[in-house]
Amino acid sequence: MTRIKICGLTRVQDIQAAANCGADALGLVFYDKSPRYVSLQQAVQLAQAIPPFIAVVGLFVNAEAAWVRAVLQQIPLSLLQFHGEEAPEFCAQFGKPYLKAIRVQAGVDLLQCAARFHTAQGLLLDTYVDGMQGGTGKTFDWTLIPSLPLPVILSGGLQPDNVAAAIKQVRPYAVDVSSGVESGGVKITKGIKDAGKIAAFINEVKRIDVQLS
């Protein structure tokens, strides 16, 4: 079964839509340069709306340790997700399981990354775009992913139309989507999710899982 994470949530109604559709994890962004950033006050309200047995993931980018701890004091995060140039020692210091995001492009040695971040619960593989730390809305070449000793969480440009193909090719432990389920057509509204797209994405994951089982 492919696990599903919906990231970049900013509204209670989007939390409820994702939970009702069967998401396994919901992501809150604590990086203030992101259009999907939520303040501590917002995050407290959002976290209170998350039902039991759904993981709450906090996303950080090159954050100060004090900021991570401040968030943890107020938000019951299940998992930390680091999207910057954090060292393994930094990621592991908070007493919480963590994911390390790797921005994939030709020349990135994912086996070396897995060895370096062996204390991580998994590697989140995202698309490399210069100057952007996630949320690019673009896919990368999935053939660059070797067999890895850590669980793979596939991200980067996933949407209802391509997630089945991604799962069929990569066979990741989980998929992570943000912009692919946001409102709008060609021009999405960052941080505002579309309940219909969330449902379609999750249904596609479940459909391909059944087909591959």
C-alpha cells in the first residue's frame, strides 16, 4: 500500500477534505519564504482539526534549532521534514523521527545521500529547481532513482494524472503532493487545496495499488 501525504495545508476545510479522503499524513510548512507558510497560531488551529491516526508533518528549511523546538512545544508533530542543507546531526537532535528531502538532478548520488542520512526514516525525493526548496510543481526524471536502503517518499510535480505512472515506475513507500491538488487551472492558488483534486489523487493511488497487488 502506497502511503499518501498531502502537504502545504493552510485551511481547516482542506485538512478535513484530505482526512476524509484517506490521507495518511498532512504537512504544515514552517518556512516563512513559502507561500504555504503557516504561523504558529495558524498551525495550532490546523493541528487541532487533524483526526487521530493521521501523521502531522512539519516542514523546515535551514531553520534555527530554536525555531524547530518552539514549533514542537506547541504543535504535536509526528515527523519532521527537512528541505534545506541540514546536516544529519542537526536533523536527529530533536528526538523526533525525520525525513530528509533531496532535490534530484543528474549527478546527485542518492545512495551516498541515503548513507549520510541513515538515521532518517526515509528520503523525500523532490525536483531540483534553482532557488526553490520544494513546491515546484515539476517532475524529475524518475529513472535517476536507484534501489535505496531507505523508504522513498516521491514528490515533485505529482498530480492525479501522473501519480499512477509514478507509482508503477518507482514503487515508492509514499507519495507527497502539494501543488498538484491546489485550486485553479493553469495558474494554481498556492496553499489553497481543491477537495475534488485531493479525492482524485487519493483514488488514483488506491486504484494503482490494487492493480499492482
